[in-house]
Amino acid sequence: MADIIDLTLLADVRRFFLKLIDQRGLSYFLQKDGPRLFHLEPSKVELVLRTALRTRDPELPKPHDKAIEYCRQELRRDLIRRVANAMLQTGL
């Protein structure tokens, strides 16, 4: 089955994500407590998605649920990539 991708939503999600990374750093997206050392905080991922959806042009149609899920997956992939790079740089 083909993925439904909303390119404007994806661009907005990436823009807000990069702003948050610049302002707060990668650790903002990681859970502070828990059994895993580097565990992503799902609420922070949802915060980026909600912000992108809220600031979307009201004349544009509501994005499809699969398009939102695709953006969520892409954001998580980018976070995982950044965490892995940070771990390699610190020697973990």
C-alpha cells in the first residue's frame, strides 16, 4: 500500500523540529526517567506534530491520518538518527 505524504505538513514538522532542537537540544526529546538510557519521549514528538497542524493554513484541507502518521515516523527516524550520532561522538 502506498504511503500518503503531505509535503507541506512534513516541511512544517521539520521546521518546528529544527527550531526546538536549536533552542532546547536533543536531550529535550529524551525521557529523563526510565529503564532505557536513550528513550524518546512520545509527548515531545506529538508536541511537534500538534504545533505543525495548529499553525497550518486554514484554507488547506485537513491532512489524512496516514499522512500524519508518516510525519510522526519521519520525525522519530530523525531523532533516532541524531541520538545514534550523538552516541557515536561520545564513544558510547
